Amino acid sequence: MTVNDYKKQFLNQLPAFYEETECLNLFYLSMEFVLNFNKTDCVLNGNESISIENQQKIDEIVKRLQDNEPIQYITQQANFYGYEFKVSPATLIPRPETEELVEWILEELNKQPEKKWKVLDIGTGTGCIPITIKKEFPLAIVSAIDVSVDALQIAQENAINLQAEVTFIQQDILQTEKLDAYDIIISNPPYVRNLEKAEIKNNVLQHEPHLALFVDDNDPLIFYRKITQLAHKSLNENGMLFFEINQYLGNEMQEMVSEYFKNIELKKDFIQNDRMMKADFPIK
């Protein structure tokens, strides 16, 4: 079978819940993973035959996609801010909304380009936030915390692969009483309430780690409250706290954080959901 033959077969075999543009994207990602063909290569080499061995690899990808498995877990890689990160079922897949958070943080760092900002990311997962900050702002002194040993192993691999010097710490933030002093503290903690599970796509619900996704409906701000309290004590003068937040809880977040910080800014993501927050000037 040729590349063109497989393209038709690939698209026909995917379930109806995949939109056409998404199907095409999945096909090209699969071809790049198996054949090292980008989109242009697929077009120019459409009549090239695919070996039996590679056909079997593509068939396996299709089977896993039919079972709702995210393509990033199949290829074990995801793009974030122009960098390729290794992912595994122990980590969330990096998302575009988090890229916007990183962009906002980098804007603040670049206001003082000669400063050796001391930065901490809490609940780091793949390490995409601290590693990207270190790559884009090499003067920063960057650390990251996660409770999951498996996630930290992936994060450390990503730091090595991307040649980014980041210190990783295995720690349960809910059991933490004190942090070192930092200029910037960042967190994208679990924030999806169980009552919102109906909104979550099956490929996320069935495959991404619930430890990193969900919080109890009765206390959805548990991680934010603890981190805000720690940041209130730990941030250096003129330090800043950044969060990625639940789009439905912007008002609740502002009310809670305002108990500890004077200046709070809520920011929308690219689809106009309340998604990011910055707080500074701790209340003494």
C-alpha cells in the first residue's frame, strides 16, 4: 500500500467523534512518527509504498486512536512553545493555554532582563513550564516540584534532552509548611471538579492522570489556597504568583487570593475563558 492508500484507509477507520481536520492532523503526526515524513513529504511521496513492518506500526496507532488514546501518548511526545517534550501516562499533555501562561511570565521576566530571577513551578508534570522558562530566559534560576516520582522522571529526561538546567524536587505541596524564597512562583495544579467530568473528552478522561486533573467538588481551591499561603510567606520583595485556573472559578479565586495579595490580575485565554491569574504585593 502507498502513502495515499493509507491516508484514505486511516481516515475511514477513525471513529466519527474525530473531526475531519483532526483526522488529517492525526494522520500526518502518525506518518511523521513512523516514516519521518512531514506533511509535505506525504504529498510529494504519496505514491511511495509503505513496508509491511511500517503498515503494522500504523495499524497499531489506528487501533489505539480508536480506543481514545491521545496521539501524544502513542508517540510519547508533545510540542510546547516550539520545544518537543516527552510525555507519558504519568503526565498531563501540555496544552496551548499553558503556553499563554508562560508567555505572560516571560513578559514579566523580560522587564528586568539582567536579573537572575529565582523561579519555582509547583506541580510540574512534564516540566514544560520551568524548562521553557529556562530555555527562553537562561539567567533564571529555576526549580520545580511534583508529588509524582514518575512525572519527575519524565521532567528530568526533558530537561536533559532540551539542555535546560532545572532543579526538580519530589514533594507533596499540601504537606509543605515552608518554601525557600523565590521571585516568581507558578502553578497549574489540579483544578477540574468532578462535576465537570461530563465536559471532559473521553481521550482525556480515560487516559490522562486523574491525580493531575481532578479536585473534590467540596474544596476545588485546595491547591490554590495552600500555594497562595506559601507564596505569601515565601515571595521576595516585588515577587509574583502566577496560576493557571479553572475557567468557572475566576471570581472565587480572586476572592480567596485577595486575602493575601493586594494586586490581582485575571487574564483570559485565546478562547476567552478566564484562565490565568497574577498576584503581587503581599498583604503584610
